[in-house]
Amino acid sequence: MYLTESIISTEVKKVHNLKKGTLYVFDNFIVSEFNEGIILDFDCIVEVYHYLNLYSKNKHNFGYISNRIHQYTVKVTDFMKANVLAQKMYPSAVVAYDEASKNTFKFEKQLNNCHAILCDSLENAVVYLTGVLTKVC
């Protein structure tokens, strides 16, 4: 489900249209939706970290949700290289809607020791993430 069709769409504070997708900024997390067929590479990952670092400033807890409404490729080696740019550890969730996306995420997770969890809906990801963020306080 596209974020714009979800019950949380009215809570979006800011939208950033990137070359390869869209970032939706909320009070305590960012949701990404990347375009069909793109390669999520170093430059794109750097851009995501830029916004995560920017919006999480002066906030003890802030998270990230990857809403995988389209099929695309994550360049895992670029993700590992860019990981050092994160100013803190961001609790994360990946929303996958089909078996191919779920299997891709599981493979990515094995390769880079990712701590994100897999969710089957955007709403479940928000519930998970806001629950984790509340426990951090």
C-alpha cells in the first residue's frame, strides 16, 4: 500500500522527492518509497542518511521504514559502505508485500547483519517502530 493511501498519510510533516523515490518525514520516523526497477546505490543511500541525520537531530529516538511497494535492487555493498554515515543506530522496519520482496530482504539481512525487522503492512511497521521508540525513552 502506498503511504498516501494509508491511515497515517495525514501525519506527514514533509515530503522529499528524490531521483529514485520519495521520503515522507514524520515526527519520529521517515518512510521511504523507491521507484520500480531502480538500483539503490551509494549516492541514494547517502541521501537517505542525510535526511535521517537531519530530522533526528536533538531527538533521542528516530526510526526508518522502507515501504517496498515496488521491486528494486539494493546494492548491499554500497549499503555497508554508507552505513558509517549514520550518526546513530536507527530502529528500522521493511514492509514487503510479496514473497519475492520478503526473500530479497532476508537475503540482504544475511549479507549485512541488518537489524531491521520484516513487516507485512505499513501500519504494523509503524506500530512496531513507535513501540520500539517508546521503549528507548
